[in-house]
Amino acid sequence: MTIDGSWSRIEDWLCGYAPAAYASLPPAAGSDAVCAAERRCGLVFPGDMVASLRRHDGSGECLLPGNYRLSGAAEIAKDYVWWIGSQQRDVPGELRYWRSSWLPLAADGAGGSLFVETAPGDRHGRIGAHAHGDGGRFGDGPRYTSLQALLSWAAQALSEGSATDVLDYVLAVDELGLLYWQDVDAEGDGVSVVWDMAALENRCGGL
């Protein structure tokens, strides 16, 4: 699925079932904003990242499975400069926390983040992640091969209401119309967990 195709599917679902999350989607980033971010990072952004930014400059309150929010162009550049300042020296046997070829992509608000590899080679465009306090790692699944693949997977996960194939998360929508991805083992905390998409449609109304 293309970047625009994935975003169209995500937008349609949010509009029908999570209106507050839909309303929070940022407008497109202008070409000047993307170019300014590239200059500040000193990197050329992968094509699918540019395409996503030109559709939405981040994701607002729309959350990818794992509760990641996509960063906008200016935030990417700001975070990149911060990460570069925190680089560690290479130590044999230790995971590298950050490399200059990694481009910030998304954060979960709890110390976890996703990044994109920009260096030439087999990993170019591939998605990596770190948990709080841990070094960067690259995922093995096909959804981590690119942002295009990740957004396609996220659109599918929204449609099915779960991401149990990877994260053991299920989709939840609160009374304000914001969505969350909740651990299947989590006890109820006032958020309605959606196991059945038909039930969600009955509660929120059809498209």
C-alpha cells in the first residue's frame, strides 16, 4: 500500500470511529519545512518519510500500534540534534544508543522511540526502535522494512482492531474519541477495549 493509500485508510477509520484523533491530524508539511529539517539534520530524508510529512506533519493524537506518535518535520530535526548531542562512544559488545545516520520517526511518550536508517546499504529506510535506557535495535518483521510498510500495517491493524500478531495490543477508544492501543492483559481502566469491530460500529456509528 502506498503512503497516501495508508493515510486515506487511517483517515477514513478515524473519521468514523475516533473523531477527536481525526481532528488532531496535522496539516501537510510544506516543502520548505521538510527542506529546513533536512538541512538542520544534514541528512536526506527517505522518500516515504517525505511523502508522509507532505500528507500530515506528524500524527497528532493518532497513535500507531505500540502507542507511537509520528513526529513532524521540525520535531524530527529538533530531536535529531538532541540525540546527536547524547551519542555514546562505541564500546565492543554494547548496543549503540544513537548513530548519526538514524533519523527520529516517532515516540511513545514513555522513553521509547522509533527511528529510520538513512545510511546507504541493506538497512536504508529500515525502522529501528529503542526502549527507555536501551540501545537501538532493528526489527525483524516485514513491517519494519520501511515507513511505507509500517503505515500499511498500522492501517490494517486499525481495520482489524488489534495488533496481537506482534504486540498483544488491542484497539481502545475513549469517550472523547481518542484511540489507544491497550495490552490485552490490562485490566479495565475506563477505556473501552474493542475486541469486535461490529460492536465498535454499533457504539460509534457507521462510516
